[in-house]
Amino acid sequence: MIDGIILAGGKSTRMNTNKMLLEIDGHPLLWHTIHGMKQFVNRIFVVTGKYDQDIRAALKDEDVTFVYNPDFELGMFSSVLAGVKQVSNDFLLIPGDCPFVKADTYKKILSGSKDIRVVRYLDKDGHPIYISKKYIDELLKCPLDYNLKLFRDSKKYEIINVKDENILLNINNVFDVHKVNINERK
């Protein structure tokens, strides 16, 4: 079994609005991330923060478990830990603003062999990341203001090379939304 964690707890300060609910192709951005991941995991935990109630209301019909991170002000790693507290299996972790990861990328990362797996496109690491359940307790001992990259780099991890530029996509401003090419995501 594989669990999924989607990070949606940020403040969207660069956007000045809740970017997780920006509409792309008729659905909120976060909806695309959920639907891209859901066929590859048994459960999805969406970690919210500042926009908790808005996200829950907009995605109330989705088969996900919402997890509120009361420490969202401390940064992304606090949301990582809020999600990790919920999982009991190996898991995939992805930011909510990385919506169009291809199915083949999920298949490749799941077919890897190491306990931590990172996808790479053209020598750039992206999302999602795969982490074995054997690291859950160790992760939960990290301080809330730590960094997932530091944790990852302290371990031997596997690079999964993919032909998917979407692993690098993060929606951080209005211009990023306009860069999304609906035809290139699948």
C-alpha cells in the first residue's frame, strides 16, 4: 500500500490569493494534483493551513482526508510533518501546486528500489518524492523548521530520470498559471 501527501498549507504570499483554488481547465489547481496522484495511492492526505476552510469547501466531494497544519506559518516542512503523522505506509509527497505530473512518472517512481526516490528531469530534481515508511519515526523527530531536502540528502536516495517537465512546475504567480499548457500535461 502507498499513501499520498499533498501539501496545500502555504500562504500563497507571492500570489496574494489562494493559488490552490485557481481554476485551470474548469477545476481548482489542487483538484488536478489530487486526480493526477489518486490512481497510484490507496489514500490521499491533503495538508492545509491558512486556507483550510476554503480548500475543504471547494473540494468537499473528493475522496481525500484533510489535515489542518496549525504550524503552517513555520513553512513547508511543518506541513510535511503534519502529513507524515497521518501515514502508516510508504508514501508519495508532492506540493499541491505541482498539478500535472504524468502517469508514467508516478509509475516509474513506484517501480524504483530504494527507500527514498527523487524524480529528475534534465538534471533538475522535482516532485513527487517517494519515502519508505521506515523513515516515518525519524522524520517526526525533526524540528518543524527543518527542511525535507536536508533530510533527503542525509540518506542514500535513488534518482528516477523521467521525461516529464511537469515535475518542475510550481505555480507561484499569475504568469505561471498562464504557462500551463493543457495539452502538454499528459
